[in-house]
Amino acid sequence: MKETGMSQGQQRRRRMPQGVAAMVAASVATLPGPMAMGGAGILAGMAISRAEAADMAAEVGFDIPAQPLAGALGAFGRQAGLQVSADTAVTRGVESRGLQGRMTPAAGLAQLLAGTPVTGSITPDGVVVLQRLAGEGATVLDPLQVGAVRTAEVATGPVTGYVATRTATATKTDTPLLETPQSVSVVTRDQMSARAVTTEGEALAYTAGVRVGGRAGGIMPGGDNIQVRGFGGDGTYGASSNEYLDGIKVGGANFAVGGFEPYMFERIEVLKGPASVLYGQNTPGGIVNRVSKTPSDQAMNEVMLRGGSFGRHEAGADIGGRLVEDGRLAFRVAGLMMESDKQVDGIDQERTAIAPSLTWRAGDDTTLTLLGSWQRDDVDGGFSNMLPIVGTLKDAPYGKLPRSFYAGDTDYGHWDRDLYTLGYQFEHRFDDAITFRQNARYIANRLDFATVYIKELKSDGVTLDRNAFAARESSDVYVVDNQVQIDGTTGPLDHTLLAGVEYRRHDSDTIRRFAQVTPITLPQGGNATFAGEPAIYQNLETRRNQWGLYAQDQIRMGGWIVNLGGRYDRADSRVKDRRTPGETSQDDEAFTSRIGLGYAFDMGLTPYLSYSESFEPQSGTTPTGAAFKPSRGTQYEAGLKYQPPGWNAMFTASVFQITQTNVPKSLGTGQGYRQIGEVTNKGLELEAVASLASGWDVQAGFTWLDSEVTKSTELDLHHRPTMVPEVTAALWTRYTFQAGFAEGLGLGAGVRYVGSTYGNDTNTLKVPSYTLYDAAVSYDLGRASPALTGVELAVNASNLFDETYVSGCEVDRQCYWGQGRTVLGTLKYKW
């Protein structure tokens, strides 16, 4: 049964011991041969815990329309909080009248089956038993035991379908989304699988308030330029400073920051607005938190083969389950290998990634999870597709450059990176009131990178000057986050009090080279001629430390929700220039706060108000040598969250205003950064996700964003920042046939709109809007033959009609072609 409508205080009073409340071990096996005959087949029943079985007596709200019985049973399982699967021999050709109202699962099952030739019951162990009459008489075919496992969603665990109801990203506690007075979007594993995402940018492409792929259409191996509410995502080669892994900021030397393989993640969550009260220094637009796949004591196994456009072929596996019979030791290993060319000529990429994890339940109250990962990216030939404005956005004497044109050097260019992570998540519950958690992570990046890129197009419109750039970067991040959670009451108030101490150390070393190289005459490309190895212009050793002390109180009184939080941070940095030698230092401190207020109505509606702040020290100097000042951000937000009773759906609407001071801005590749005075972003976001009983899955988002430079001494004053669209909108929908001749067939379609942007500070260079269409078709082969149970075949297409568009322009001289049509075929087997 869903518990999102309960207060945290009510959940504490109902809380089961850890280890009992953990996911119950279950496996389903189809038995072939004579036992599968007679039109019924047998699936192994799955027991649930005694505590969960007792919950079967609680009433649940049902809203299931009349439809084929197979779909009605699926809706019954989702709304009752059960995983239900039935053999087609029992449900084939049977219509259900539907089910409405509040009642126990047993009563609901009886009403759902009323008037059909199928009868059913729920055993004391929580197993649904269905029987189908052979005719109007009393002859009964073999009973079918249907797996029914009580599945209480947890904030970092898997989600069935598109709709997550809980999150830990916003509060660092397991909290219902309806009780979180700030906007949060969750992209589930089922969403990523349905759209066959291969990058984090693709995973977030339908999320309100998020823009990805402004540079190079999302093909940069350094990341996906993830921009949240108009902030972040400004790294030249894809890096974004707003990226987190299991609540730990990723960091990096500069280029070596993002670009994680999304197959390693259970969900990707976006907390919108400032989040310094829990996470320390970050950008005010919000954070993107990747939640790793972790072990379960249920067997979870998948192998995957994929191939498609640009010669892409990959293989992946996700294997896990118990290591010992009692489930106290469980493991999981996710891994992937991929090779692919790119839409830019002469460039190919290889990726290898693996993420093992191990969970030890040392008792009902103590859990330790070890997590590690390794990812290797090799890109030969370079990858940057920045091109001049004339030849992309504007016509050149020769027309337009093709999307496959590469202005760089395929011999000199390369991107070779190793990304390592190692850490643990420890939790011990002293009693029903006090829980201690410690999360630690080590993240290492090693990058060797070189490219030739455009400098300037001469007045003849065909001579393109170029520069060579190379970097060797290493980055080591060490983070330890200690938390104490206290659940209790004071009079009529329920409290979830969180106090934490976080330490973060970030060491990085950077060597950068630069040289001017031979130009090319467009539309012809060509490799460069080097007079010698490009000269070193930067050789830095950087050491950063941050200490943070934070506290948060989540208060509930009846329907009222109050969230109060504050954090004090100290940060220092030491930058040593090995060429001088010289050293600069910077020390910053800040206090940030967050206040949220909401009211959760019984009807599933929660209006809320919130105020939050951010703090972000800025390492480096201006072109004149002055140290950057810390950036500060504030947000005011008001919104509505609605989860209709009996619907597996979530609707969110929010309005906000964010102001950021001392905003860093790139002067172009290799030219450094400057700080402008102030940027103010005002906006409206609408978002909906649903996995409906009839087989429909929906994800939709709309964003209107008014972004303006409100203080500056330069030409950008009162203009819109570059590459920030005013309107973005997206809709993805998928229908899976529940019965009939097409049972198991899934059809999906999506549309993405990105409004016009500007490519210079004065807003005189306008980049047109564009609309892209996506599509998918899948088939569960197990519906056609029991021997193929668990096998699924899918074909996905992005930019279905192969729209040619400019994804963005910047610094009044360079633009990027967007990604063309990509078609992928995927074969999966799950057991």
C-alpha cells in the first residue's frame, strides 16, 4: 500500500525493523511441460513478511476503469502496492468491470473479478491465487499462484513505472515528494529504458526546467552541459558544476567533470533551486543527483545488446541478488562496453564501465554498502564540432557546412579519460528515534585531451584560423558526510531532525598547452601543421578544502509541513603556479538557509512556498589578475504538487525567481572567464508523470524562463544570457497493449521543443527555435511464447525526421550543429 499520504510521524509509528522492511526476496520461475498445460501454467508464489501481510487488512483507494482483466490486474497491483503478474491463459479474453472506492486488497480483488470466469483470493502469506472456471459449471482449471510482493518504495531504490513518490535528494532523509516544499524531478530507470538513453542529457531531455545539449547537441564526452533553471552547464566541453553522485559533489579539474554512463544509475534526480543548506557550495539553479544501482536481496538480472546509427554497438549486464540465504549479504554488478563512431567525420569513441556494489546487513539496525566504479573513455580524432557562424547559422559563399564536417585535426585530437569512484554508505539505527549515517566517497579523474578548434573566420568568409589546445588533468575528491537523524514529537508536532558535518577535499593538477596552427579554406577541412609541440601556458596545482556544519528540521502538524534548515561553510583554496613559482590563496565562509512551508490535503494536493540560498566560491582570477569573488544565490518559489488518489501519477506546477551575483562567464575556448554583476531568472514550470492502469505512461514538461543580466558594467546589461531559451517543452508517451492480439506490444512517441536563444551578449545574434520528434516500438516476446519469458526487443529513434538545426551559439563567433537522427535496436533478457 502506498504510504505517501502519511506523515513522517505516522510512518515512524508504523516503522518495521530494518531487515524486515527491506525488500523481500522473490523469484519467479515458469515451469515448462505438462504443468504449463491446461490453460493455466504455474508461477512460483512469493511470500511476504508477516508485518507486510498484516498491512493487507488496511484499506486502499482504488480507481480502475473497465478494461481487459490483464490490465486491470496490473492496475490493482500498482494501486495496492503489490507486484502482480498473471499467466495469459487465465486472463485471455476476459473483461473486468473495474474497481472504485476504498477497501482492503482482498475485497478489491473480489470486486475486480466479479462477473468474470476468474475467481481469486489472497492467502495469509500474501500470495494471490487465481482460478479460472472451464465453463459455466463448477469445473476449475489448475490454480495459478500469482506473485504478490509488498513493495514499499524507498528514496534511493527502484521505481516501477515512471512515477517516483519519495526522494532523499531534497532533504537527505527518505521523504515523500508531496511533503517536500521545493521542486524535485525524478527520472526513473523505467523512463531511461523506455527511451533507450545513452547519455545523461538524453535522460533529462524531457524534464521541466532542464536544458541539455546546447553545445554540440549532447555529443561531448565531458558531459551534457546540464543547465537547470538557466544556470550551470557552461563548461566548454560538456562539464557541468551542478553534478552529484549519491549526494556527493563530483567536482573535477575543469574539463574532467561529467559524462557518467547512465546505465549505472537507478534514477537521476533534479533538485531545482539553491541547495547549499545541505550540499554546501553549488550553483543556484539546482543540482543533478545520480543515484547508483545498489544491491537488493531479490534476484535482479539483465543482459542487454544494442546497436544502431553511426556503427554503434554495445553490450551491458546488470546482475545482483543474495550471496547468502538469509539475505544479509547481497551484491550487484552493472557493466557496459560500447564502441561507436560520431556524426562528425573521423571521430570514434570507446567506453568501458563497471560498477560493483556489496551490501552487508549486520543486523536489523545496521547496514553497510560498499560502492565502486570505473569508467574508461577513449575518443580518437577529437570531438569538438564548434563551427563558425557563417556556414551554420548563416549562409556562406559555399552554402552550409554539413553536420559531419570537422574543423579540427583527426590525428592530433583525442580524449582519453579514466574515472574511478570508491566509497561506502553506513547506517546504524540506535532505536526508533535516532539513526546515524556516514557516507564517504573518493572520486578520481585522469584526463589526457588535445584538440584543434576554430579561432576566427576571416572577412573573405572561407579562411578559418585555428588554434591547438591540449590539457592533462588529474582530480582527486575526498568527501565524508556524517549525519544524525532524530525522529520525535514535541506536543502536536512531529519532527525529523537532521544534523550533519561534511568535509570535502579536492586536489587537482592541470597542465595546459596552446598554439596557433595552420588555417583551412572552407568548405574543405584538413589536419594542422605544427611548428612544434604547443607551449605550456598553464601549470597549476590546486588544493581546496571545505567544511560544512548543517541542521534541518522537517516539522509536520496535521496537514501542515514546515522545513527549516541552515548551514555554515568554510572553504579555502591554494593555487600554486609551477611556472613562476608563485602561490595564491583564498578563504571564504558563508551561512546559507532554507525555509519551506506547505499544506498536504487529504485529496493529494500540496501547495507550498519556499526560500533558499546558495554559496559558491570561485577559484581563479579575472584576465586582469584579480581573484574571483564568491557567487551567492537566492530563490523564492511557490508551487503545487498533486498526486490524485488511486492514480499512479504526479503533477507539479511552480513559479520562481532566482538571483545570482558574481556570475562567472566564459570568454571563449582558452580565453578564461570574467565575472558579471548579477543575473535574475524568473520562471514557470509545469511537469506531469504518470503510469496509468490502462497501459499508458506519460512524461511531460513545460518551462517559461525570463532570464536577464540585471547588473553589469559591460554590454550584456539588461540582455538575456547566451544559450538560455525562453521556452522549452517536451511530451513523451508510451502505450503498452494489455490484452488481445497485440498484447505485449509497446508504442512510444515524443516531441521536444527548444525556443530561440542568443549567441552574443548584446542579443543581436539569434539562434532559431527547433522541434524534434522521437519514437519507440517494443515487444515483450514472452507474451508470444512462454519459452521467451523475459526477452524484450525494442527500436528507438531520436530526431526521427532528421531535423538539421543549430543547438546553440556563443561568444559571437561559434555555433554547434545539433545531433541528427539516431536509431538504436535493443535486445534485453531479464530473469
